[in-house]
Amino acid sequence: MNSMKKSDLVLSLPQRLILLFCIFLICYILTMVGAYVLGRLFAGDPAKALRISAVLQDLLTFIIPAVVTALLVTRRPARLLCMMRPPALTVILLVTAILFISIPLQENIIYWNYNIELPQSMAAFEQAARKMEDAAFGTMKELLANTSVLSLIVNVLIIGVMAGLSEELLFRGCFQRLLTTGGVNVHAAIWIVAFCFSALHFQFFGFVPRMLLGAYFGYLLLWTGSVWVPVTAHILNNVMFVVTAWQQARLYGPDAIDNEPSLWPVHYAALSLVGTAICIYAIYRVSKSEKTAANG
């Protein structure tokens, strides 16, 4: 359903990627200008400025580059972005199961990456990376500190839904699809996009788990042929983070929201790995069966 013919696309692969990068860069600059202006306008309410800036970023930096690029390179933009096929209920249930089953495994990978020790020769880089990590977390904490139900709803919509939708449209729907329809090996495309997805967050001490998460989203798109599956997985992942942080702040105060990952016992992590692998394989098999049935 999402296969593209050469006649459906214009420009060469390098030209398409340059086009995407140029549109992204222009929109990114506009986002930074907008965030600066909002920061000045709402100097007395930084949380409000951050929320509006986050929406602006989702629209300008992620959604617009993906949609505009798709419109310019093909007569079938929805097909290129894999927006045609609705997600299967079985797959969504499996994605939801993975969200919970994978927690010990994810936490241990996050813990390892967060506490990684760099050689003394990279001390300056480590210090700068830690500062960036702390700054990013400080911004997120500012958004999550309010413990009202209304604030929770707004954060779920902005940090959960909007961020999950916009990032998947750009990275998986557009970037990954430009690579795969341009002749790049599908596995190479998934990992290239996952690397860029993680790198763009500018958080070295969270790089590996975020790259693995990006690769997981990429394979969901490859197997299901629907961008709505990684969108759903991304949204669920973000919403869980928002709700957990809100509960911590509500029960123990805003200072309870911290950036320190927890280390799970090895046997829990091993069971989590096995369970996650089984569910991922089940998604692959279900998606393959559905494609076979659709083509048959």
C-alpha cells in the first residue's frame, strides 16, 4: 500500500534530503526567534512561554518540514509519509504491552548511559554535556512542576501527543521514507534516522537509549507500513513520562522530579528483555500476516 514508484517522486535522493534539511533549518531558525520573543513577552510566566514555544517547535521544526517536503517531492504525500493505513488493534495492544514490559530494560540502559565514565582527556566535553543535560532537564521540570489537573492535561497534549506526532512525522514518516524510497537499505535507513533523532536532542548521556527507541519506532514503521503505529508508541512513551512526573510532584513536591535513573536487578532486566523481544516479534509476525492477507 505504501510502495512508491519512481514516477511518483521527483528530484534525486540527495536533492530530496537537501530540500528537507533546508526547510528544516529555516523553520528551526524561525522557532528559535519565536521562542526568544515569547520568552520576552511572558517573562513573568516562564512555564507559559515554554509551553507555547513547545507547540511552535512541534509545528515549525517538525510538522511543516515533513509535510512541505512530501508535497514538493511527490504527488502522493500521504502515501510517502505512510499516513494511509490505520494501525491494527492487535499491534497497538502489543505496543502498549511493550511500554510496560520494557521498563526494567529501558531503565538499566538509561542508567548505564547516564553514568558512563569518559576518559580524563574528554573532561571538558563531559562537563559541557552534563550542563546541557541539566539545562534540558531544568526546562522539562519547569513544565512539569505545576501539579494541577489542568496542567497535567496541557502537558499530556503538548509533551505527549504533539511531540510524539510531530517527531514521528519528520523522522520516520519523512526522513526514513525518503531514504528507503531512494534506494537506501531499510535497516541502514532506520539506524541512520535513529542516530539523527537522538543526536538532535543534544543529550549525550541519554543518547544510546534514545537511539534504540528511535530504531524501535523505525522498525514499527517498516513492519506495519503505518506511521500511526510509531506515533502511538511515541505518544504512549511520552505520556507515561508526563503522568509519572506529575504523580511524583503531586505526592512529594516538585523537587521529587529528578533526572537520576534507577537500576533494576539483573533478573528483572533479563525478563524484561525476553518479554520485550517476544512482543516485538509478535508485532513483526502480525504485520507480516496482515500484509500477506492484503496482497492475497
